[in-house]
Amino acid sequence: MRLMLVCCLMSLALTCSGPAAAAAPDKELYAAVKVAKTMMDSPDIYDRILAAGALADIGDKQALTLLAKCLEVDDPVVQRSAIDTLLTGVHPNSIDMLFKSAERNPVVLGLMAESLASVPREGMGELLAKALREQSDFVKKHALQALARAPGSGQDAAVRELIDSTQTANSIRAYGKYVLLADGQKDLAADFLLAAKSGNPDIREVAAVALGLVDTKASRAALLVLTKEEDQRVALAALGSSAALGDPDAPGKIIHTIAYGKPLQASVMAGAMKRLPGPLALQITTTLLKCCRLTGDGATRLLESWGFIRADATSVYAWGLAHPEADVRMQTLWLIGQRRDELALGRVAAFLADADAGIRGMAAWAIVRIRYEHYLGGVET
């Protein structure tokens, strides 16, 4: 469980004025770097990858070398962990390393597409367009999901070429149209009203997500039908879209699903929270944190969604960092780093001395991600 969580978490100019003038946050930065350097000697490869993620952001050559080697090993779990780590990196060498590896190795390209579908990053359009030319529909699907979460990537021509190809599977074609709809081509809304009636549940699932971008009476009616489906993937996707379009009954159903649904249902529904408007996501989350005991994947997926929700996450931090489950505390530290929330630095620093190596490493990563520009090599504060 911890291994998969680390893989998912890491799936997202020097300006220091000098040691004498260093402010308190800079002291936390140097403490974080020290923790990460110590963890580079860990016998656990995933602890080392996590530590390398922090150190790579300050240009540490040993860390970058470790991550480069992890991209080349014959172990997709290790490769994915390194990819997730590099994709969240701020040092230019991190992305350059990934592009070069993806050019040589289609496995790395496919894993990058999968990572970007979960944690999007700007500037990946060209690489994702390349992934659309791969044989695997699995790779194409994740590349299209990533493009849909990063509108304006400039890859519409490549997506249209895929849609128009007679070799393209209908479900992949639906994902392609979803990308174009997300990029502002609202004339495709009619296609998704038809897709909502498809006999293929994969296509109906795409329609359930896509119609959340179309605020019309017809789309709301289609979504209401889809929320009643037996296929839970379709029903939950439609429920998230209905909430985004203002269905007054949807928030209560979302709360009930995350709090009391089966683990997979709770996880999927929590993951859909990132598609909601910020104020609504905050309202639902506030209710959940007050009324219910969230655990396991439902809790960690909710925190993952908050990495991309535009609303004040202060109450979410407080809840997550005090949670009895280590994986939830670790995901909360990731959340603070992902959002680069400097106001939460004081909360993070306390975890640099945690007994759990993964938590220490994630705290170090979060602090460095937030304050890396203030690091001056060779200086102790």
C-alpha cells in the first residue's frame, strides 16, 4: 500500500540573500535538504527516489543520476515512481531527462502518459501527441485524458487525426472528442448526447464526464439518466458532472458515496471532486470532515483532488496532518507541496523528525518544492 501511495504521490534561480540574513523558512529549507540527503543512503529504493525528488529540485547531481538510472531499470513500478517524481520537479534537467528517456523507450512514454493523466503539467503537449501514435489503446487513453486536463496544449490537429483514423477504437475516438470539447469546441456537445446512449459502457463513461462541460437542459437530463446506471463507473462520473452543473441533489449523494460507499466507489467519487467548482468542493469537503470518518483510499484520493481544487485548503491540511493513518498524513504533506503553500510551511516542518521515513521524506520534498529558489549550496543556517 505504501509503495503504491509513494508512486501515486510523486504521480506532480537561486535568490537567497545569504546565510546571515536567512529567515525562518530558509532554516526549514536547509533542514529539509539535510533530511533528504540522509535518506539517500536508505536501503529502500522508494525512500531514495522520494529523497532524490527533493534534492533534484536544487540541482543535486547525485539525485538526478539516481532518477536517471531508475528510468532505465526493467521494473515498471520503479520507473513509474521515478517518472512521477521527475514530473513534479522544478529543475529543468528533470523534464529534459524525461523527454530524452521517452524518445528512446516507449515504455517510459506510456508511463509518462499515465502519470500525466493523474497529475497534469504544462508543456507536455508534444510528448502526449507522440503517445497518440503508439499501438496501445491504454497509452492513447491516458494521453487523451492528460490532454483534456491541459486545454490549450496546441495538439488539436494530432487529436483530430486520431479521431478521423479508421483504425481508432470507438472508445478512444470518444476520448479524442472530449479533448476537443474541453478545448472549447462546444459543437461536439451533440456527439456526447448520442454517446450517452451508446451500448458501450466505456463510451458512456466518457460522455458522463464530458457532459459536465455542457451546461444545457439536454445535457443535465442525459446526466440524470446516467447517474442511475448499474455500471458504477458511469454512474459516479455522471454524478460528479451533475454536481458541477448545479444539480441540488448531487452534493448530498457525493457525500454519502465518499463517506459510506464501498472502498472503490468512495475512491472514484473522491477523485471526481477535482472536477467541481472550488466553492462547491470546499462545501462538500467541509461537511465530510465534520460528519464522517474518512479512511483509506477515499481519504487519500480526496486529498489528491485538493491538489487541483481552487479553494482555501487550510481546514483540509489540519484534518489530514492530524489523521491517525500515516498514508493520509503523507498525502497531506504531498498536497501542501503540490499547492506550494508557503503559509503552511510551519505545519510541514514538524514532520521532518517523524519516525516514519516516508513521512520525513515527503515533508522534505514539500518544503524544498515550496522554497527551492532560496537554497544556496554549501551553506548551513
